[in-house]
Amino acid sequence: DVKVTQSSRYLVKRTGEKVFLECVQDMDHENMFWYRQDPGLGLRLIYFSYDVKMKEKGDIPEGYSVSREKKERFSLILESASTNQTSMYLCASTARQGNLDYGYTFGSGTRLTVV
Amino acid sequence: AQTVTQSQPEMSVQEAETVTLSCTYDTSESDYYLFWYKQPPSRQMILVIRQEAYKQQNATENRFSVNFQKAAKSFSLKISDSQLGDAAMYFCAYRNLRWETSGSRLTFGEGTQLTVNP
């Protein structure tokens, strides 16, 4: 069964800490995404990557950075965690094949609390 | 930039009844995909149904169907014979047809929490 695995289901961090959220996919997908999910706001795109070492900002990149050193792994980094970054974080991946839609696979989410 | 709006934060339906969830979107593109995703308490996002904008026929998947009105930029989801397992958060989402870099991203609505009453 193909998977997108997020390393932590729940995470509690202190304000000012550097936080790493890890996402690994086993489908050889080119595209990977990090979304943030908040009540009443839906899912908002933070960053995405369409190839190793390639990245593009999404709609809310402030306070975040990403790393993609290997095709299967896409990391979200909170440089200095703040309480307003308390949220659910979802990782997703999809293949890139012309204009065909191969569908998205999502991880189960990491609920991050910054105290 | 594309936007997706779901104006119903919460909806409820009796088991075995029919419910319709609303979604509107805005885009200047002529070719794109629209999706409905379901997120149960397990948090796993599950694709419910997909519509290609160039297809005039409304998509159907078993008890789930859509009413796609391209000119009105409306994309509603109808769930027939509702079951307790349909209770979840439902998200409407948009993607451009073209796949060049940012074209592969999904833009989501705010979500509608569906409750199914026994």
C-alpha cells in the first residue's frame, strides 16, 4: 500500500525552538507539498517542491522553510516556533506526468502545539 | 490566483436522507480539475469525487454525485442515502489542468463539517 508518512502524529514544542516536521513518501513522486489546516480556514499551502532541491513558496511561507535533499523526503522547518504556528500540518505528494491527474496522497497529519 | 469558497461551515442530515454541500470557485483558467475530499476523525484525506472542467457530464461515484455549473463556477456535492460513516469534514478543492510547477498545487475551500444523525 502506497504511503505518505509523517514522522509525528502529535508534537508539543516551546516558543523559540527550531522544529522539524518530516514527511516521507514511497511512491517515487516528484511533487510534494506542505499544507497547514486551521478551523474555518481550510488547508493553506505553505511550500511545495517539484524536484529534489527545488522548492516554491505557497500562500503562507512566512516563518517556515523547507528542505528536499532526497526525492522521497520533504521536511518543513519552523525556524523559531511561535504560538501562532500551533496547527495541524499535512504533507501530500503526487506524480508529475504531463497533464494527467495521478491523484494526491496525503499523510495523516501532525498536530503541533507551541507553548 | 484561484480561490475556493465553501459557505456552509456545518451541515447535518438524517441517516438515509440526501444532503448537498455547496462550493464556489473563482479562476480565469478554462481547463482545470475540481475535487471533493473527505477527512474523517482519523485525519486521512480521502478523495470522494473528481470533475474535469472540459467534461460537461457531472461525475458520479456510487452515492456521491456533483452538480458542476461551469458558467456559474459552482461545484456542489450531493450525498444520497447518507450513512453514519459519511460523517466527516468535506473539502472542495481546485487544481489547474496544466502541470508546470505551480499548476500541480491544490487550492482548498474552508471545509464543511457534516454530521449524520441516526
